[in-house]
Amino acid sequence: MADNTKQNKASVQHVFVIGSKSIGQYGGYETFVDKLTEQHQNDPAIKYHIACKANGDGFMDESKLDGVEIIKKNSDGSVAEFTYHNAHVFKIPCPNIGPAVAIYYDRAAMLYSINYCKENHIKHPIFYILTCRIGLFIDFLVKQIKAIGGMYYLNPDGDAQIISRKNIGLMASSSC
């Protein structure tokens, strides 16, 4: 039995989903993540890791979900990580910095995910970015993903906000 457990653990594909503020509580990406994890909750070959906001607009309130299992709490008693639909959900605390919080959140969620892979020896993870608000940081993060043997996918609907270095001058000179 132990050999099967080791083999099953090694054959699990870890998928990190970045860009959803919560699960099923805010908008389209959140509903997508809820349905995705629900549909695959009994698939032993996939383990989802979902980033959510710990505070601020659209934050994750796990008390509104059925079937949540708390994994880890912060020192103040708030929930830091939990399991829902067999997915590992982790909450990213965000500073109150206005619209820039979206960039902060996506970057912090990516860094958390990369470090989680390193700490847990996860080989060949997949990172699925729902909306790319990290623009100029993407090259830095992609290098780190590749360094751990991972791959990343950008939701085709989420790439409108990518800012390439080549287009910065053009964008700066454009008037809106």
C-alpha cells in the first residue's frame, strides 16, 4: 500500500491558479475556479492550489463555503490556508494601496506559489494565470518558474494588460 501511495503522490500534477480574488463569491474568475475545483475534486491525478485575497475588495470569506477544512491559521486567529473541493487554498494579505493592490496581489501570489513548490519539493508544477496584471514582473517570475521545472499558462482573456518593454514608449506617447 505504501508503494502505491508514493507512486500516486509522484504522479500528481500540481496546478497553481493565480488571479482569482476568492472562490465563487465575487465574479467570473471566482465562479470559474469554484466550478473547476468542484469538477476535479475526486481526481487523484490533479491537485489545485488556489490563491485568494485575505482582505480588501472581493476577499475570500471561507465561512460562506460548504465543506471547508481549515489547514492553517495566522497568529491573530484568521484563516491562512484551507481545503475546499480537495484544493489547497491559500490567502494572500494585501496592503491598502488602491488600484495597485491587484498588481501586488498577483505578484505576491506567484511568489508564494513558487516558494511553496520549493519547500514541498513539487516537480513540474503548472501555473495558470487568469489575468495578467503583473506586466513588467512577468519575466522575473517566468525565470523562477522555469528554474523549478514549471510551466505557466496565461488565460487568453487575461493578456490584454500585459505591457511589454517594447511598447512602453509607444504607450507613454499615446494620448487617451
